[in-house]
Amino acid sequence: MNRDPKVGSPGRSSVAPTASHHAGRKLTDHRETPPQGIAQRQPLIAETRSGDVHSSDSITRTAGKTPSRTTDGTRPQRPSHGGGIPAQQRGLGAQGRETVRRLLDAGLAEFEVTGLQATRVEDIVRRANTSHGTFYLYFANKDDLFRTLLRDALHDMAIITDDFPVVTSNEAGRAALRKWVSRFSDTYAAHATVIRILSQAEIVGEEVFADGLQLLFRLSESITQGMTAADKAQGTARPEHAELTALACLMMLERVNYLLSAEVQLPKEEMNDRLAAIIYAAFRSS
């Protein structure tokens, strides 16, 4: 079921990782630490050519749910557009943000194809059609680039977590839940590569791994509250084991979307219909 063992494991939850014994392991790659003083190097003149802008087909596919332009023609700002550790220490202009975006696109494409561990900074800069010196102006190493991509994924997942609806016992409640399940599916698809990598604590390190775990519990709590709020308002008894029910539903939701992101042929809209129906029934029959 998993087409690339380096970027995910079908036996573990991608949004909901379990605790790892690799506590304290840091997200570093000493082989790709920039030489002393390289952070002060300026971008090559060749990088400013208009033909230098590169976009990967795989990234276009992965991030297809995010609009590439706003109504005024500019690119929408994302948490990742501030770049990694070196870039955050200074303000970035439009050209700097575009370079960051190009490097992020290239990094995500490499992670999707070869996984986090096998990807090298050399691979990223080659795909981005830029230089090592430019890379280290914006990111400390490839793991810093991954953390930057993760900011977008956690940001978008946090939005849909906070937007889980109050699901009432009528058709309006069913429709609201179905709409949210579809939004979850779209958000997962937009960040599938990052979420799969996040599931591997032995690769990403305990600190980064914990960010995904924290989001899991927030999302599970939101489902619990949204599915039981109407009952509470009407004075109806809260379903027994509501928290466990929410967690089980979330695990089911994540696994199906993992399979969809791994290019398993499943009818997406029909799956979303069934997922919403199962979540609804799980709380209404408790």
C-alpha cells in the first residue's frame, strides 16, 4: 500500500504519530552544514534572470488546492514564505520570498521522490536551478527547509481543526460534517508528502514529531466538541466514550486520506460521503 517506504509507513498514522524511543534526536544533517562564512555569500547574479523561476510538476500536483495567485495577481503569503532560520534573521523582499518559494518547491519535490533522508542539498539546488550559496542564505540545511514546509501544513491543519462545525441531528448537521470532511481531504492532499514524513519520529526528530502529536489531540478534541455540542445544548446525555470515538474516527479519516495520497485508486467523493456517514453514526448510535 505504500509506494515509497522512505516517506511513510501504512502501519502508522501520518497525522497521529505514536511516541518514539528516539527521544532527543535532533533534526540535523552535519554532512550538509554550510562551510564557515557561507551564510554571508550573496546570490549569484544569474539567479535573478526571469527564466530562473522553476516549478515542479509534482509540486503543482501536491499543492494544487492552494491558489497560486490572489485576485490582484500576487502570490498568497504563506507561513513558509519567511524562509528558514537564516532568512528569519532579516527581512525579505519580494525577490527573496520568490527564491524561498522556489527552493521550497524544489525541496518538496525531492522529498516526494526520494524521501527526507536520501535528499541532499545538492539535489534541491539543482532542481531549483540555483546555487549552494543561495540555499544557505535562506535555510540552515535541508531539515530547516522541511521544518519550513511543516509550518504551512500545521497552519492549514490548525485552520480546519478550529473550523470543525457543530453537528446537529438533522440534514443540516450531516451536510456541515460532509463539507468539513471534504476540506480535511483537500488539506491533507495539499500537504501529503510533509505529513507522511512527519509520521516518522526516527527521521524528523522528537521535537518536530511532537508538533504533529499535539495537532492530533487538538483535532480529536475539536471533533469531540463539535459532535456533542448540540446534545449538550439540548440537555441530551453526552455519548459514552466520546473522546475515544473521536480519536477512532480521526484515525480512520487519516488512513483513508493516506491511501488516497499514495495514489491508491479510490473514489474520493464517495469515500468522503462514507467517512462523513460513519463519523455521524458513530456519535449518534453511542
